[in-house]
Amino acid sequence: MSSTLAVKRLELLRELVPQISRVLVLSHLSDPIAAPQVKALEEAANALRIKLQIRDIRTSGDLPIAFDAGVKERAEGVIHTGESIFAVNRVRMVELAARHGLPGVYHHRVIAEAGGLMAYQAVTTELHRRAATYVDKLLRGAKPADMPIEQPTKFEFVVNLKTAKALGIAVPPTLLARADEVIE
């Protein structure tokens, strides 16, 4: 599901900035969940005629270097794959995106709450509730091999209008209408 959500964030960025042609992608490439997301993003970007600038982020110190390189290569927006390093470093990432004037769509709602432009993710409270159901079944003797793998079914889309205004971006009404939360 992470790959599908990564592509959805790229599509939302394209919807926000229709003329976008270069996107900075931040990814912790050594994390096993990164590779399938990057591959899916590359396929989607090819179809959307967007050039990706993929940067490996292993520490918070890699973020300014990645943003500087992205801007030097004329990045027009930023997204990231779903590793937790980005939620942990959200304030730094949002500051860098603002400093360089890059609109971004992020994996974690906490990044939009910290000043990121938009976030799209599975509803984490729903994921936690479903995880508790699995734990309960296991404690009652269910065999893990007999339990189905479930994909998330609820997603949330957050738009930060304060950040959009600071970036000089008018968020299209079609995006605002789909938002589960609008930060003003």
C-alpha cells in the first residue's frame, strides 16, 4: 500500500501544480519499504512526464544537502517516501521546503500540522484499532498463518492553507473539497 500512497501524493502534487516537471523525492533508501515506493514513483513520474530527483536521507544532516541539490536542479516540489525519519525530522523538512519555496505533499499528517503544505496517509487510528483486533485474536489462540492480511480502507487528506498562502499557491477548490481537514 505504501507504493500506491506514494504515487497518490505525486498525483496530488501534480493536481496542485499542473505544470510541475521536476520533483525532489526524499527517501531513506536503505529502508526495505523505500525501494518499492521509489520504483512506483519512477513509473508514475514517467507517465506524468515528471523528472524525479531522488535523494537518500539517512540523517537529519542530509536534508539541507538534498534540498540544496534539488533546488540547484530546479525542483518545483517535494515529496517523500513513508519512512519514519521524515516524521521525526518534520520541522526541519518543513523549514527547508519553505525556505526554498517548494510545495510538498507528505506522508504524515503531523508534517502538515508542522507547516507542510499537504499530507495524505492511511488513518492511523484505524490501523491501530485493526492491529488491536489482530492481537486479541492471537491471544485467543488464532494462528497467524490463518489470519488475512488487511489493507487500509480509510485515508485522510490534510491541506494547510496557511502554508499555501505563504508559498503564494492557490489551492484548487477540487482539492479543498476532498480534504478531510483544512488548516487555516
